[in-house]
Amino acid sequence: MYKPRRRTLLTRPSNTARTWSERSSNSTRMMHGARPTVPPASTTGRRPITTESQETARLFKRSSDRTCVVMSTTQNHQGGSSMTQPTYTPPTPAPQRPREPQHQGAGGLVITGFVLAIVAIVLCFVPIVNNFAFVLAVVGLIFGIIGLVGASKGKHGGKGLAIAAIVISVVSGIGVLASQAFYSAALNKVSEGLDEVSASLDAATGDKTDELLGTAVDVQLGQFTATTGQYGITDTGLPVHVTNKTTESHSYSIHIEAVDAQGTRILDDYLHADGLGAGQSQDFKEFQFVSSDKIDAMKNAQFKVVEVSQY
């Protein structure tokens, strides 16, 4: 009778004991900071079997990367072994941005002073009105100084506006004084010119005859003569010598009159000395045409200068 051969099954030894031994050895190595052992790959080219110790090491490394725990090593005084204790590090607070200063508006005195300074500088060159502009400039200057002090202490803004008000007020005050000095000088020149014109008009109209005869012109009257020629024609004349005593060139118109003993006018005549230079003299002959019925009276007449006009 055939009896089958008994076969002995070769079974793969269980990995349980090896797994627990490797796990314990790997845990001990990890406590001392060493890497866990990894079994060598199979020589047959198949993928190596992953043990539970390798999986435990991988999970431990992943969990340690995610935590914010800093391990500090302390020495054990008895066995001399190193132990790790977790130390909590508090999060660093985010830096806060500095608070920006709030912009404050300009004060009322600053704005008022600036407006007054602008009005003052506009009116500082207007005659008569610039007196009022000077007052506005002074008030604007005071308000500008008060506003500048307040802005410097931080009570309000508008420091630049206050400085502008002060500068414009000072310029306005200087403009007022300069314009008044200019207008005053101009008025004085005009007044002097008008006086000269008035004096010239008085001198031209003969209203200053006595003054001109004393300071401006010298008029010397000669002796009246009447000579009868061979044809019965009588030649008459009164010599007159005129001298310009001024330092400028002038023209003169001189009115000469002949009167009798009672002061009654007999005849009168005019001479014109044109363009006499300074200190220059000129001779004239007047009363050259006298009628025969007045010759005797003219011989006994008195001659005088009635009026002198200067041009």
C-alpha cells in the first residue's frame, strides 16, 4: 500500500519577537539621540519590509517638527545621563507702528493776521489810504507774533502762515513809510515848482517891479534931447542903459513914462531887452518920435520907470 511521503513545511519564523526587540532597542537609541536601526534591503531586489520601529521614528520626527518646543538638555547628577525637558518660548509681539501726529488747523489769530497783512500790502502804496494800511500792518504783525508763539507751543497749527503774516506785515509797514516819503518829496517839488511858476508869472506881469529893479535889473535913464535938423526935422530921444544883474539869461520889458510937474502923463514908451546874459548890458534910445507940440513939455518932463517884466 502506497504511503505518501510526509513533507515538512518550512514556515517563515514569526517577526513578533524580533519586532518587539527592535522596538525596545530603537527607543533606547532615540533617547540617547541616535538614529533607529533600519534592516538591510533584501538581496532578492524586493522592497524591504518596514518595521514598526521605523514607522514610530518617522512619526516622532514629524511631531517634533510641528511643535514649538525647544529641548534643553540637563545632566542627571546621579547617573550622569542627559535628559531633555521642554521649555515654552512665548511668541514675540508684532512691532507697533508709531502713531502719526494729528494735523491741527491754524488758529484764528494766525488767519486774521495773515488777511490783515495781505490787505495792508495791497493798500500801502495808495496815497492817504496807506495811513489806514499802516494800522492794519501793525495789527497783523501783533496777531502773527501771537499765533507763532501758540503754534510753537503746539496749541494749534499754522506756524508757516504765522511767519508769512509777520513778514508781509513788516514789508507793508516799510512800504507805507517809503511811499509816504516819496509822495511827500514829490509834493514838495511840485509846491516849489508852483511857487517858481507863480513868481515867474508875477515877474512877467509886472507885479514885482520894485523887487526886480532892486535885485534883477538895473535901469539908468539919461537926459532927454531934442535937436532940429537942416530940413526942420526934430530928432528926439531918451538914452536908457539896461543891465541884467542875475546869474541867468533873461529878457526884460520896461515901461517908461514922462510926466510934468503936476504928475500928469505926457508920453510913455516901452523897451524890450531880449536875452540879456548874466551881467550883460544894453543901451536903448526911447521917445524918438515926439510931436512938435510936446517937445517943449518933454524937455521939462520927469522920466520914471513904471513897470518891469522879466521873462
